[in-house]
Amino acid sequence: MAKRQTPEHDESSAEYQRGMAEIRKQLGPMADNYIRRIKSLAPEFAWVNVTFPFAELYPRDVIDLKTRELCTVAALTVQGFSQPELKLHINAALRCGNSRGEVAEIITQMIAYCGFPAATNALMTMKEVFDEIDAQSRPGKSKPKKRKIAAKERRT
Amino acid sequence: MAKRQTPEHDESSAEYQRGMAEIRKQLGPMADNYIRRIKSLAPEFAWVNVTFPFAELYPRDVIDLKTRELCTVAALTVQGFSQPELKLHINAALRCGNSRGEVAEIITQMIAYCGFPAATNALMTMKEVFDEIDAQSRPGKSKPKKRKIAAKERRT
Amino acid sequence: MAKRQTPEHDESSAEYQRGMAEIRKQLGPMADNYIRRIKSLAPEFAWVNVTFPFAELYPRDVIDLKTRELCTVAALTVQGFSQPELKLHINAALRCGNSRGEVAEIITQMIAYCGFPAATNALMTMKEVFDEIDAQSRPGKSKPKKRKIAAKERRT
Amino acid sequence: MAKRQTPEHDESSAEYQRGMAEIRKQLGPMADNYIRRIKSLAPEFAWVNVTFPFAELYPRDVIDLKTRELCTVAALTVQGFSQPELKLHINAALRCGNSRGEVAEIITQMIAYCGFPAATNALMTMKEVFDEIDAQSRPGKSKPKKRKIAAKERRT
Amino acid sequence: MAKRQTPEHDESSAEYQRGMAEIRKQLGPMADNYIRRIKSLAPEFAWVNVTFPFAELYPRDVIDLKTRELCTVAALTVQGFSQPELKLHINAALRCGNSRGEVAEIITQMIAYCGFPAATNALMTMKEVFDEIDAQSRPGKSKPKKRKIAAKERRT
Amino acid sequence: MAKRQTPEHDESSAEYQRGMAEIRKQLGPMADNYIRRIKSLAPEFAWVNVTFPFAELYPRDVIDLKTRELCTVAALTVQGFSQPELKLHINAALRCGNSRGEVAEIITQMIAYCGFPAATNALMTMKEVFDEIDAQSRPGKSKPKKRKIAAKERRT
């Protein structure tokens, strides 16, 4: 088989920058760390993560971000095993205009499509996200808590 | 073990009637046939199908029906094997105010969460639904086409 | 779209009380805490959890509880990701008359239907349940151990 | 890497014969055809199919066959995509002493663990099995119907 | 929310052309039709399908194509529901240098990781692919058979 | 139903010894502990674990071990929930001649077939394996680290 030509990547390209901007909009301050961590393990994985869903899929204006994120929460709920990704997207769903009640409601709706085991997994992940947000917003606790969360994130 | 007491069901109850009304709103004219078919196989399954998602979950006003149905399409897409149920809910999504473009868009978004195999399955199911709707709306063809679709429905 | 009518819930109803009685029969002393925890996160989720599987499905006398629980253990085993729910139902399976050997046997049978990864996950969850039961039954240790288990339960 | 030693197979061994006897007990007259068909595609697959679940797992007397088969129906139901295997095991469940009502009941119970899409798939597969059995038992129709079913089996 | 900027696509770009070349190498003569069909349903889906796995992932020279395709066959086997995609990739696996025996062997190996239901689904899909290839290579039959296969492809 | 005859096991048999030899080749020094732990929970599970995949499937010379293990890593990646088994097989993949880059590459390829949630789960599991190997190879740390890993293994 002939030598194959690995595509080159340019992080200063409009495509990559648009992807990073979109990730920051959704994930907030943890966005850059998240991608850096993945890049240290597998640069190609990180490149695809930035350019494919975030530079390509999410910026399209056919569906608004609030609805897109609720759909993603629904999808990750029924998978049952996507807890780390679900954490990111429950955060993103709240950041994009969904209320806590709407997140809880869509997880509850999913009982009908995935049963209780997967839906309960999602409910407990939702609780973790809400608890972390509450811990961060408590006065005088935000700095150390932030670090603890980052450590936890890495672990899951 | 003591004799267990099987709960009784009353199809004239407000709960059951609310569920049937909700199913008709979502599935349209095929709703009653769908439930009748399930009831002929397993009456308990049919009862739960009417009363739990449709009388209980969907009528809640926390999220509007249009968004709920798009979330369900997203969820069924990532499962990969839920083609018959996905057909019903793509129909319901259109009936509740989503455009064809929005349905195609959310299936496309799901590539990021379930990969191409499950997303392509959903895309082909979407095509089936669109084709059936188009066939039914063609002049002079609606009666025989309807019957063919019903037969197909039963088969999947 | 017209304003939707959210169904009202009455926890003193026969339906809800029958569900709670069934949960207590299956999960034992942890039942009330389990539902309370879910209710604090999403009241609708908790209501459905009590009324749908426990007030509606489990009390039916077509299949005895011992067999029902073994089937549930089998089902949760093949899912692979349902470890917290599987813990509850391995406990319930033992409480409803299954021996430890029968639980281990049905998990082993499932290798044929889900392969080793999911079956091994279930075997390790089974070990956790057995270890917790053994820890609780050791003389002079039941009180503090109980608390530790509850904390762990919350975490998964 | 050193040359690896592929294990030899002896279909006249006690192990293989015990497996075939068990398959015949569960699947009835279609058992030999089923294994022959697999063997023509992949002899190793067929050997493992006979010797691992049927010669090794099922003959153990820890759980009776009636319960084992009901557990398998539950497990295949929640998987959602195992329709051909589920057909075999609904047949086996009936053959091993389960009533149609018990099969319908356990599929219904599974709604709580896998949601409606997978459970409805299973219900429709159950209907196919019941219909085929009814068609075969009708007077004057058993011979041609039998052939038609075999053809269908091959197709799924 | 501010108006979002949908990314523009250029099918004459090096990226898109590299993707199409890669698809043709893997899928052979059916490649262009496959992408055209998807594009007619959802242009964004088709664009991502060409540019992300085929222009970006597959051309990298870290792992040779023969091994990549065998890994994909393994992965689609354990999913259980990815039969249409598995058909494409069994074809691709053969085209990239794997023998029929190697494809059957890796599906057989997967029994250990996904159990018999998913592995048997894959085995039957493998049989379909082999049968179609054999039908096409029979003298005097290639033209009509080709058309029939294309129709079938569209259906799954 | 007649009394069933539970098959007898002989760990000194050629079959069992071939299986154990294969496990040791793949898992290295942790192999014996792994099987012993499973045997203490469910002897039948352990017997099947040794004899079916390792004595029967893996020693066959149709595909070399390096490729087999990469396929297994691909398969466990798409499952999303098989993290403990994936850890074992990433270790085995490295031990059988795959580089770290090849493991990362195949996980990245799987994004196309399972999406980011499952692939990211696998990437994080890969990181754990690499970190544990690095910790063990640091001078003066190998002995205590080894023990810590064993404890962790037991926990997952």
C-alpha cells in the first residue's frame, strides 16, 4: 500500500478558532483546559474535537443553542454511560439559557425511552453539577473548590 | 409469598383519557390503532404506554411539545436500534411544529454523540417518514398508500 | 400552543401508597431514603418511580417476585452501565428469596448474551453488595458501617 | 511471534454432544439447521456456540431452565437490537414451560429498565413468534408454512 | 442570542476531494452514490461524512488501512444495531486486503465482548455481503444483480 | 424436569492450562490474581473466562495477537461502559506489540463509530493505564505502586 498522507493542522486557522470560540461559549472557563488535556493525550483527537462538532455542527443557525444543548442532554441521558460528557453538557445547557427545572424535566422525560437505570444515572450526574455550581458560588469558597472540581473532572 | 393484588384499570378514567388525547395530538390518526394493536398483545403494556408517558410526562408545561419531541428524536437517534419508535416520533416532531430541516439538523448533530452508524440509521428512518408523508399527500393516491404504510408499520 | 395542564399528584392516594409498600418490600430500610433523595432533585421523577414500576408493574401476580427480580438482575447485567440500579436489585433479589449462588449463576449465564465486559462489571457490583451485607452483619459493626454504605450509595 | 496452535475440535466428544442435546431441548426441530447454517459461515463460531453456552452454562442445575429462559428473554429485550436471538429464546421460553402470558409480562416489566423503544421492539418480535406458532398449528397448513418460516429465519 | 454564522462548504476543496478519494478507495464503485443519497437528505450530514472520518481520520499513516478496517468491523459488530454500516465496512475490509476468513475470525472473537446476539447479527450481515459479492461475480448475471443490490442497500 | 447434569471441571486439563498460559501472555503478572479473584466470587464464571476466550479463541493463528488486541480495544471503546475490561486490554495491546500511538489512534478512529462520549471515556482510561505504567517504571517506586494498582483494579 502506498504511503498515506497525514493531513496537516493549523490551530491559527479560522476553522479552529471558530471551534475554540464555540467551546468557550458552551463550557465556559474550563474549555481551554479541557482541550489541552485531550491534546496532551492524543493531538488528533483534540483537533477533531474542536473542528468537527464545535466549528462545524454547533455554529449552524438552524436550531438555537438552548434547544441543541437540551437535545444533547437527552441523548447523553439515554446512553447511560456518558456521565463525564453529560456533566459538560448539563453545564453547557444551563449556560445556554436552560433552567435547572428544564434539565431535570428532560431527564425525567427520558425515563420513557431508556428506563430508570440510565435516567437515574443522569439524575445523579445532574445533582453533581448543581452541587459543584452551588459550591463555587458560596462566598469565600470559590478558589479552593474550583481546584477540587478540576481534579475530580480529570478522574472521571 | 402472599397472593399479590393486581391493580385494576379503568379506561374511562380521566388519567387514561388524558393520555389518549395526548397520543392523538402527537401521533395523529394512527394513534388509536397503535394502542389497540399493543393492547391485543399485552393489555398491561398498552395501559402503561398510555398512562405513563402520555398522561403523566408529556402534558407537563415545563417544556413545550415542540422541544420535547426534538429531544426524543435526538435520544432515539443515539440508541441506534429504535427505528419503529423513531418513526412515530419524527412524525410527532413534525406534527408539533418542527420543520423537516430541524429534524435533519438534530440527527446530524447526534453524529458527535453516537457516531455515524446510529446517525445514519436515523437518517434513513427520517427518509422513510418523509417519503410516506409525500406519498400520502399526492392526489388520488392517499387511500391505497395509507394501507400499505399500515402494513409496513406492523412489520417493523 | 394552548397552555398544558400538569397532572396533580397525591401521595396519600392508594396508588402511591401501594407503590411505596412495594418498594419497601424490595429495597428494605433504604427505600424511603432512596425516594426522598430523588424527590429532592426532581419531584416528577420520584412520583413516576413510585407509581409506574412499583405500584403498577411489580404487584401483578402473573410472575412471582423472586423470578421478577432475577430477570431484572439479568437485564441490568447486559446493559453494562446500570451499576447503581443493579446494586439495588441484587439486594432486592436476595430479599425476595434468591440465594447468592442464584445471583452469581444468572450473571454468569449472561456472558453468553453480553460478553465478558458487561458481565464482569456485574460480578464486581455483586461483590460490593455481598461485602456490604457481610459488613453490616458483623457483630459490633453494624451502626457505623451502615452510615458508610449510605454515603457510598449516594456517590454512585 | 511464534506460530500459534489452533485448538482441535471433535464433534463426537461428550462435550459437543451434550451441547447439541441441550440446543435441541431448547430450540426444538430447528436446532440442527441453526447450527449447520452458522457452521457453513464460520466453523469456529458454531463450535463455540454449541460448547460454551449450551454444553457449559445451561446444563448446570443451579437455576431451572424455565427461569433461565425467562431471564434471557428479559436480557435480550433490554438490548433492543437482538431480535433474531430473541425469537429463538421466546420459542425456547415457551418450550421450557413459560406461558405466553409470562413472556408478555416480563417484556412489559422491562419497560422500567429499557424504556418503550426496546420493549416495543420485543413485543413485536413476540407477536411474530406467536403468529408463526399459530400458523404452524393450523390444520393442512403446517408443511408449507414451516418452510416459509425457515426462509424468514435465515433472512433476519 | 446573536445570529450564528453557518460555516460554508466548498466541495472542490482539497479537504473534500481527499475525503472522496478515500471513500472511493474503501467503498469502491458505490461510494459516490452513497454520499449523493445522504446529501439529498441532509447536505450537512454528507459534508461531515466526507470530511471528518474520510478526509481526516483514515488517511493518517499511523495504522494501515487493512488493520483499521478490521478494527471497524470489530467495533460495529459489538454495537449490534449497525448492520447497514457494517455491510459497507465488511466490503471495505475485503477491499483493503483482509480475507473472508479474517473477517469471520474477528466477528467470532467479538463473541467474548458482546455475546452471541450481536455477534450472530454480524455473522448474518457478513453472509449477506459474501452472497452479494458472489452473485455479482457470476458470469452473465452481474448487470441485473448489481441493480438489485443497490435497491436493497437503499432500503436498509 | 429431569435432574440436570452439571459439567465437571479439571484445572489440570490441557484446555485450562492453555487458557491460563494465554492469559499470562496477554495480561502479564496480574493474570493469576485476576482469575483467582473472579473464581472466589463465581467459580463457573472463572472457568468460562479461562477456557472460552483464552483457550479457544485467542490461540487461533488466523489473526496475529497484535491485531486481535487492537480490535478488542476498538470494540471496548465503542461500548462506552467497559472501562475495567478496556484497562486490561490496553495493557494487553501494548504487551502484544502495539505502540501507545497506535492505541491512541484507534481510539480516535472510533469517534466516527461511537461519538465523543464513549471515545473520551476510552481516552481517559488509556491515560490511566499509561500513568500506571509510568509510575511503575520510576526507579525506587515500583514495589509500593504495584500494590496500589492492584487495589485500584479490585475497586473498578
